[in-house]
Amino acid sequence: MTSGKQITIEQGPIRPPSEAGSLLFRFTRNCPWNRCAFCPVYKGKQFSRRSLDEIKADIDAASEVLDDLRGLSAQLGCPEGFSREALEVVFTSREYNDFYRRAALWLHGGKGGVFIQDANSFVLPAGVISEAIAHLKRKIPGVRRITSYGRSGTLARMAPAALEQIRKAGLDRVHIGMESGSDLVLKLMDKGVSAKRQVEAGRKVIEAGMELSEYIMPGLGGKELSEEHARQSAMVLNRIDPHFIRLRSLRIPPRAPIYAAWREGRFTPLTDDETVAEIRLFISLLDGISSRVESDHIMNLLEEVEGNLPEKRDEMLATLDRYLAMPENDRLLFRLGRRGGTLRRVAEINDPLIRERLERATRDLASESGADLEKLIKELADQYI
Ligand code: SF4
């Protein structure tokens, strides 16, 4: 932390896509498990718990930044809320650092989200988490939702009273990286938890009165276990009935241990089309639950596959079917456009202007000797890893 408008607080590397506008507070550093074969995020980094004093010092510093920003907005004639004019000052003046900018966006956006980092806050004693959250709520007015990542193995071991204590302190939602409900896939990926424990953890979070967001990773079983992965993941989620099911399709960056298995032929990734077919099977098997499905991760090919179950299930399946029924060349154009940021929805492939632009791009690439369209699409998708 430094002084004046350069005050900053420690930030971890990631947060869920749905927490893009949230203030981030780091209660722990890195991941206490750190063995999942598909995950590059904390590899080579040592896990540690931060002390309550350290966490409180960050909260106090953020509170100071927010007060300073509110003062700026008041000076510019907007004492309530945070004006666009004040936002422009913060983003155009070199006086303000990145943390000020994040805090200014938080005030301007007005949603009041806070996300607690890093990978598994629940390794801290319930008393420490609760006291830190209580301090946060005292020091930072306008907080409307507090969420955190948690590992199923840790959550399943916790006493219900401990989870309830944390919920009463103010934690509203837990994001769990379930990834798969198949014991075969979980073992292959060294996830360190069984399907049974995933169900126990999920139910405990819900019974403690918190919202639950479960991440599923389409493609994680590779070709070999694709059907098993889809079927068992749906079965486990049918037993949990989480508030959110979020899709985050597998990509394989070189820093992930699974990369070597892929290069050595021990893991066969799905193609984009096979991933869509796997998601179709998975969604068709979700049954008897009222979760909301979200495809809010940039890794997903079809971000429009989302909606509340059960009423939107047929609509989601229809979208997946529309994509799968397209001629091969249209699917290729769509993938190129989606990964290159030209289009987002399946129907947009029928827009004459977009189509013409994509066809021209593929013609130009084909005329370049050695141009490989599949390689280009992969590179475009991998830029977001
Ligand atoms: S996926 Fe989650 S639990 Fe697994 S290594 Fe990455 S951060 Fe840790």
C-alpha cells in the first residue's frame, strides 16, 4: 500500500466472469490444492493464508480510496452516486492508479458486488472470515453482495454451524469449480474430490442459506470420457439443484499439466462441434431442478445457451441443435467469427454483411499458401486463456 492517490491493495489474478465489476479482496493467496491438471492459474505459486489484520488493513485502504472518490464526485457537483464526469477524471488523469480506477467503476456501476479471493477462502477459520466480512460491511457502505470461491472437499468437511455463521456475517454466494460429476474425469484431472463429496458440499452451502454457483467444464473428459462426463455431471447437479450452473469450456494452455498429456497423445480434446454436442447431451439430462444456466465465459462457443430451468431447457436445446444442423462451412464461418469477435449469436451468421466479411476473410486466408483455418481459429480462441 502507498499513500495519496496511489493507494492500492493486494489483488489475486482471477475472479468469476460474473464478478467483473466487483471489488476484490484477497483473504488467501493462491490455491491450497493446486493439482488440477487443466488449471494453470496458480501453478508454481505457494499457497498462504492472510492474517485478519492484513485483510482488515486492505479493507481500510479501500474504504479510504472510496471516500476520496466520493469527495471528487461531490466536488464535481454530484454528491449522490458517482458521476460519469468523475469517472472520466479518474481514467484520464495519471494521478490515479489501477485500484482507484477499479473502485471508481465500482461506485459508478452501483451494483455493490464484492468478491473474496483466491481459490478457496474456506480454509480460513469461520470466525476469521466472519469478522473480516463484518469489518468490510462496516467500513464500506453500498456493498450489496459478497461472494467467494470454495472447494467442495473443504466445504463438505465444514460443520453446518460454521457455514451458517459465515452466511449470517454476510457471505451471499459460493462459486464452486465442480468441473465434472464423473469420478473417472475427476480422478483423471486430479481434482481431489469425488462426485459424492461434490453433492455433499453443494447441499451444505444451500442448506446454510447461501446461493450456489457450480462451474462445469465441457470437454474435460476428452473424446474418451465425453458421454460419461455429460451424464454424470447432469446427475450430480440434479441432486444438488444449485442456483446457477455455469459453463466454462476446456481450453488447454501450455502451463496446464494436461497440455503434456495432450501433446503425448494421452488426452484427446473435443473439437468445438463435439463440445457443442456434449453440452447438448448434458443439458438434455438436467431434470427436476430450477437452476439458471449461464454461458458467461469467453471460452464458450455459444454464449446464448442460457436461461432458467426447466422452462428454458427446450430453447437452449433448440439453439444447440440449430448450430449442429448448420452446413459444415457455416459452422466454420461461425467459429471464425465468434473467436475473432465479429459475431456472438448463431443467427448472426445469416447477416449478409457479417457473412460477406467472414467469407472474404476465409478466401484471403485460403489464398495464402500454408494458411490453416483451424489453427487460426484455435489461436483466436486461445488468446483469451
Ligand atoms: S481448479 Fe481450482 S482447485 Fe484446482 S488447482 Fe485450479 S484453483 Fe486450485
